[in-house]
Amino acid sequence: MKQFFCDESGQLSMKRICGLLCTIALCVTMYNNSFSDEHTAPSPVLVESVALLAFGCLGLTSVEKIFKKDNNEA
């Protein structure tokens, strides 16, 4: 499980941790929102912002892995 939070060099990746925390917060909010009244629901802009932050954090990590430039190439 620790490998998920670390990058190739073995250091913690804050993008991955932030993305995971945003995803968990979004899932909890959506779950709680399904049982609450409409007037107590969070703002749609706030929900979309958290979703975009989670997508950005996890998506950027994936894109960096795919398009990473090898230092061994010369």
C-alpha cells in the first residue's frame, strides 16, 4: 500500500495523497448527500471543484509516468 503513495524515487507524492483524500471526501459527501434534503446539499461548484482537484492530482501523476523522459537517453 505504501508504494501507491510513493513516487519512483521512494519519496511521498503529495499529489497522490491529495488526490486520494479529495476522492474520499467526494465519495463521503455524495453518500451523505443521497440521504439529506436538497436545501442542505453542498454547492454544485464546490463538489465540482473537489472532483476536478482529485482528477487533476491523480491524472497529473499518471501523465507524468507515461510521458516521463528517461535520463539514460542521450
